[in-house]
Amino acid sequence: MLAIILCLGLALISGCLWYAGLNKRRSSAIKALKTIQQKIDLRLALLQAFSKETQASWSANVRNKFHKLKLLEAESAWDQKLDTDLATMLKVWQRLDKELNEFFVLIGETSFSAKKKQQQNQLAQDIETVQSFYNQTVTELNSGVNLLPGAVITRVTNLSPLPTFATPAIN
């Protein structure tokens, strides 16, 4: 009888520790998402400031690309809910980041001041780093959720797997 109580106690303790680990990974993933959103917003703010200065001299192709970016910007607002729309939001952010990179290549290096070019490059690099961290954290979370103790714990606590950013294809 004592052995059964001891086993149940150990199972309860290990379950609580497992949950704490899953919850920590989930919290880290959410912080990473908030950071990505902030960095994208900063890139868009730099784009806005740049467009006010130079928009008059843009070609039709550049104006069209800028219009696409503005439409994507409207789609990129995240309400910070972790529901089924999160996978769609990650795709929108990834597409917006790609379009921003293409836009800045399209308008050319000469259009930027050195400081703005450095800011833009740093923000793009930061987004890539945080996306990588997010994917790693979510992969660990999802594998913990899918293992036997995690599967039981997640049913009780309503923790669910999170989507990851799609990894870009290597050319």
C-alpha cells in the first residue's frame, strides 16, 4: 500500500515538473512571437519614414510593391491569441518579411542612408534569429506534448502544440 502511494506521489511530482517545463517553453515561444511582431512593426515604421522622403521618385513597379506591402501590413496585426489562426499569422509575417527584403533590394542600396540601411539589416537579422529561436522552442514544446506523460498532462491542462515558421527552401 505504501509503495502504491509512493508511486502515485512520484507520478504526481513528475507530472507537475513536466507541466512546468512545457509551460516555460510555451511562455518563451509567446515572448518570441511578441518580439517578432515588434521587430516587424519597427521595419514597417522605417519603411513609412523612408517612403515619405522618397516616394515621389519611385517607379510604377516600386509603387506597386509598396502597395502590396501596405496590404500585407493590414493583415499582419496579431491579437495575441494562440488559436487556430496563429499558423496563418506566422505565414503572413514570413511573407511580409520576405516582401520587405525584396522591396529594399528593389529600391536599391543608393536610396538609403548608411544608418537606415544598417537599421534595416539589423532588424531583418533579428527577426531571422528570433524565428529560429521560436521554431526550436516550439519543436521542444510539441515533442514534449506528444510524449506519453505530456499527452496526459496536456489533456488535463489544455496545453496544445503550436505551429512553427516554415523553413525557407534552400536553392
